[in-house]
Amino acid sequence: MTSIKKFLCLLLTLGVLLSIGTGAYAENSTREPDSGDGETPAVEIATLSIFELDESSSPESGDSDSDVFELGDTAAADTAQDGCKDEEQPATDDTDSGKAGEDSYYQAEGGTGVYEKGDETEDLTGITISSLKVDDLGTGYSVLVFEFSDGGEKYEATLTGIKNEFAQNINEDNTYAMNSMKLIAYYFLKEKDSSSLTGCTQQVREYPNEDGTHNLIDAEKISEKGFDSELCWAATASNMLWLTGWAQNICDADENIVFSSEDEVFSYFCNNFVDDGSRDYYGFKWFFNGINMDQIVEDGKVVYSNKVYEDKYSQLKVSGSTGLVPDVAAENAFLTYSGSTLPAQSTGLSEFAELLKKGFAIGLSLGNYENEEGQDIRSGGHAVTLMGYIKQIGENVSNALKGLFIADSDNDKDVDNIPADKRTNSYTLYLTDEVTLTNGVTGYSLGGYNGDGENFVLDNFTVLFPSSGRDEIKETDSDGNATLDPSTTLDFVPYSLTVSSTDADVSSLKIGDTVNISTMVQNMSYIGADGIMLQITYTIKKDGEAFGDPITTNVELGSVAPLDRFTISGNYTFSEPGAYMVEVNIDDVLMLKDDDLYHSIVEAYLSNNKYSGSCSFNINTPEKDSGTDYEKKEPEATKVYAASFKSDNAAENLVIAFEAGFGLESTDQFVELFHNNKNTVVDTSNFKIVQLPDGSFELRLNSRYLRTLAPGLNTFVLRTVFGDELVYIFQIDIN
């Protein structure tokens, strides 16, 4: 088993639910620009400037031989950040982010920039940095992990996407680096107990090197309406593709490297997509395989358009853009997670954030929720990139993340038409607070992120695998059944799996309830066909073990158009309590031929026929109804099972036999045994139900238990549930 598959198995044992959805939480932005009608509370901002020092730009105590963290102005409350509006700046027309009035932060070459070391410095003597570690991710970037405390609680901070050449200088002997980490710790510890979570505590930012390269990964918008003002999702996808290495070694037909930075990847998206909202993983599917999952289809053909559609995500403007990683089905390289299906973000994002240390990338979706008549309704959103986090460590501590470092395409956007290689890149740290919305979504709110009238909640995230695992997930079909070209070949992909019930809430399913299992399947190709049938198999596990035989069904789809989506569902009942997990796989794609028979056909990819996630649910034993008097039911209405037991019989258990034919099928259907009609539940250690080869059943009662009962006629009720409830009555004369 590959390491990635091992990791996924581990996640499944943790009960994390996965879904590659249809984009139910649209990034179609309705974020309004800050009107400037109110003053955003000023917060203290610490800026850690990272730039290449030379003779003309070294601060007084600088080291002119290396890149260093430069302490910024620790009281720069007059500069504009997310949720920290500078009232003197003109508002920008940014309906994607809703964050207006931001500085360009442009620095002239040779200067030390806006943030120069002030006369006042914070007292960092009480902050202890320990366990400093810098690891090379293998993509030209490193991840920094350090632990800190102020003598009390202990925390771990992780920052990824730091260029290797710079990261080599982050060590215990570098005073600037150590003080910069202490400054992160100082402001985090200062703000973490604030009940209001009023602001962004600080930024880690850098100025570009002389050659225009950057030490941090942060694709930024020009923020021109009609070009990239709504393409936050594409900027996030670009950061993730660059950090994981997928975009770094792509060559054109003449073997020239196509991209040299995340900014160039973002430009590639901007030149191909309409300025409209979408999802980061829609971008991955196009980047890898050349397919926009939500492209307009008219008269059975894919249409390219410069229009913005209310019911569609961002559209490709022109044809001809093909996938750049054709040997990998994109679905195998990423996973998406929804706050509505995770038990809680503390066991969702917190678990996956650790993957930053292994070279994975994580994109965050922030939903803007409006409360309408007591219900939280998502009304657009924004995409950003997770570049680090802070969490508490030690025994008996919450697993929830306490702070998130975010790369946001709306920070340092090009207000003054400054080219990308001249602008600064930055990671902003926001404190977090776990919330649960009325629609059941669990997520994080970010302190200081919201503007007037906004309520952004981190409700979805996407994980992109590092390119180092390419050999583990690429298409390896050796029989020629995969063409690697979804522009000319059908390609069916199961991309979600859900459980519902008309009998009960999914969280309280019980034996006998009808469980509906639904699979969403999409034709991830730009062609259509007639007479299509799918062979689909559901594999069920109970308590981690295979349960019964796989369920295989043939589903006739008939005519299929490009990018068509289908819901395939079935109803099932479960007769045993336990924790269930369902997986789904498309075994075969068939087409009706002239001979009126179905024949297997070729797909673009076969490796994406198995849904990368699963759905999980629990089946519970029904609780007894204490208000119900159990009565004999047909066909047992005239039958009362009777037996006698002598108290001096110390060796043998009492056996009551009853024949088959009373509607029972297995011992799994027996639920509870009651003594004295329904007053006392008999512990399962005191009785056993046994099914004999001829189909009859025996009730075996422990003799030691029977000797504890009062002499005379004792009545027992054996209650079962399988469809309709069945009740059996036994009378035992103890003498």
C-alpha cells in the first residue's frame, strides 16, 4: 500500500468524512467593498520584513551578508490590513474580498520600506523559543516549525512556503530570526485570550529580491474588475500548485519551463478564465486535465464564453487550453472537506494542517454567512491559502488550531499598477474561534477578518498532494483502456457519497431504518454519447471489517452530454448495530451497440473510478419505550412459551425452544430481554439466543441468574426489531 493510501486509511479510521462536491458552497463572491462608514478598530500589528540586505538597505544593526527577518514597526496601527482599515486610503472596488482601503506596500529598490525599526521595542525577554526546526520540502521551499511559551502554556507554530535559500539562515544563531519568532509569539500570546478577537495580530512579509524573486509564496491580484478581481480561487490554486511542485517543472513543446513563480501560474489562470468565482479544485482539474467542471454546454457541445453566469462558476474564455499534467487524473491528487460533514473542525482541519510539514498544500474557503430569519445562509465567499498555524501542545489540550497564517490575494494587490515582482508577499496571522452555524456547518471564525456586516467562517478546505507522490497516483493502465484525453473520451467520476434517511436524522439511525445511499457521478469530459450504462459497486464495512458481499448494480444513464451529472441512489436497511462505512467504485462503463447488447468502452482515466472518500454512519440499537405495554402480536397471539426451572438445578441452563416461521430470520434480530413483563432489562451475560441448523431458535437462560429470581411464575418478554416489531412472551415457573 502506498504511503498516500496508508494516510487515507488512517483518516478513515478517525471517522473523517470526505467529499469532492459540486461546489455547493459557491465562491461566487458577493463581498462588498468597505464603504468606510465605520471605523475598524485599530489593532497592534507587528510586521516581520524579510528582504535581501545590501549596503544601501541594511538597518543599523543589520547583517549585510544574509537574508534575515527584520523587526517591523510594532505599533503600525495606521497601516491598512484585512479588517484593519486605513481611513485615509480610497476604497477599492473589490467585490471578491470586501477588504478596502489597503496600502500597496510598494518599496523602492534599496530602501528599507514602510516598516522601519521604531524607537520602541516590545519586551521579548519572557518569550522562550525551543525545538526550532527547518525542513526542506523538496520543491525549493522549506517549512519552519518552532515551539514557544512565556513560562505558561506551550505552543507550536508552523510556517511553510519559505524559500530554501532564505530558510537556511533561520537558526538559533540568527538574532533577527529568533526575535522575529519571539515577536510572533508575543502578539499571539497577548491576543489569544481576547474575547472579541478584534484583529489580525501580525504579518510575516518580505520584499522582493533584486532578481524579482520572492522568499514567500503569495500570488496577488491586479484587482482589475473584469480581469482578476473575482479570481481569489485561482490565486489560491496557484499558490498550492507552486508549493507542492506540480507547476514548477512543466515544459512547453520546445522544452522551455513554462512558469517561474506562483504569480506566473496565476497569470495563466487569469488569461484563460472569466473574472468570476469558482473553487480551487475546479482549477486543479483544468490545470491537470484541461477540463473546467462547470463549463457551459449548449446543444450537446461545450461552449466557451466571456460571460458571467449566475448559476455557473467561472468560464473558460477560449478553447485550446489542455491539461498540463495529463498522466494524473486530478481527482487523485486532491481531497475536499466540508464543515457540514466533518464532526468538527478540531478533528478536521487540525488533523490535516499537520500535512503542511510534509509538503502538502491546503486551500481554505471562507463563507460569508448572513442570518436570515434565524438561519445562517451562505451568500458568497473568498478563497485563501493556509501557510501555517499555531496550536497548543502538551497533555490534555484541545486539538483545535489557535491561529492561522494565511496568504490572501487581496493583500498587497496592485493598487498602483506595480508588477508582481516588485510587490511584497505576506502571510497574515489570524486568531481563530470555533463556531457552529444554524445549518450544521462547523468551522473557524477569524479574528479581525470581517469588515462591516460580514461574517466570514472557514467552512471548507482542500488538500493538494505534493508532486513527489506522482508515481503513486498517476494513470498506470497497461491495457490501453485509458486514453488520458478527456477532451475526446468519456470519463465518469464518482465525486460525492452521502447518506440520508426518511425515518430518522442520520445521526440517530437505528436498526430497521431505511438508509438512502446516494452517489454523484459526473462525465468529466467534453464529449457526450448515447446508450450509456454504468456498473457500480458499493463496499460496506462494519466496525472496520468487511460486512456482507459488495453490492453491485447496473445503472442505465441513456444519453449523456458533456459534463453531465447524475445522482445514483438506493435504499438499504441494516439489522446489526455498529459503525458503518460505505465506499463506491465504477467497475465498468458500457455502451449499447447495434446488436442491442452492452459492451465495455474506453475511458480517459480508470484510476478515478473509485471515489477517494467514503461516507460513515452509525446504526444504533433502538431504545425501549418505557411507556409501552408489550403484548403478544400475531402470529404468536395464542402462543405463550412456558417452562419450569428447579432452583436446585445448579449445573444446566434452561433452554426454551421455539420453531421457525414466526417472521424471524437470524439471531441479529433479537434486541432485548425483559423480566416481569417490561420492568427489568436482563443483562446479555445472562441469556443467549442460538439459531439451529433447521432454522429454529433456542433461548438459553443462565441457571445462576434464574436462581436469583423469586419463586413462582416469572414472565419474560423478548423484543425484536426487524421491520415491524415482534414480541415473544415466556412464562417460567421457578420452584
